Amino acid sequence: MKILAKGPVFAILYVLFMVPTYLLPYLGSNSSAMVAIQQTGKELEQGGTLFFTFLHLACLAILIILTWFRSTFVGKNWLVVLPFIAAAFDFIPGLSLIPLVPTVMHLLAVILGVSSTPTVSEDT
């Protein structure tokens, strides 16, 4: 994962997995978080909103992992908190009604992740 020591690679991968977190809510991924808990696995077989919820969670988990790797390369371990906050504001009822917080957290993660100087060599 030393490739994440390069800022542009981190930014491209982050944006690549961030975009679905903005598209999937239109398919009911985060609005159905409480409903999905109550549903059986039958909806997953039908390709319903439970599938989109899991896909949304997977994208957020990948963002957290990417940021965790990048934070170890730049020596800023607190950087991984930003996608966690974005995930919380995407899925926790009540918090998900506050607009733009996930966007700000994602932008901060990308900007601070890219602008930070790696503490390891960028050579792969």
C-alpha cells in the first residue's frame, strides 16, 4: 500500500469511492438504514435498498481504510477520523438531516491528506 504515499493516487482513489456515497442515497441507501435492520435477507436477494445500504457502507469502509493508510504515511493519525464523521452523518438518524457535513469531512480528508508531506519515501 506504499502507492498511497503519493498524494494524487490517494486523491483519485478517495474521489472514486466517494462519488457512490452521493449517488446511492438516491436509491435509498442511507434513508433505509433503520428499515434495513428490520428487514429479512429476502430484500437482499431481490436487489432492494438493503443491497444499496451495504454497498454504501462498503464504500465508506474503503474510504476509512484509504485514509488510515494515508494517515500512517503522512504521520497524521487523526486524519482517519474525518471519514468516520462523514459516515456517522450519512447513517445516524437525525444527523443525516444536517446537510453538507459529510461533504466538508470528505473535502478535508482529501485536502489534508494530499497537502501533507509523507514521512516515508514516495518511491514505490
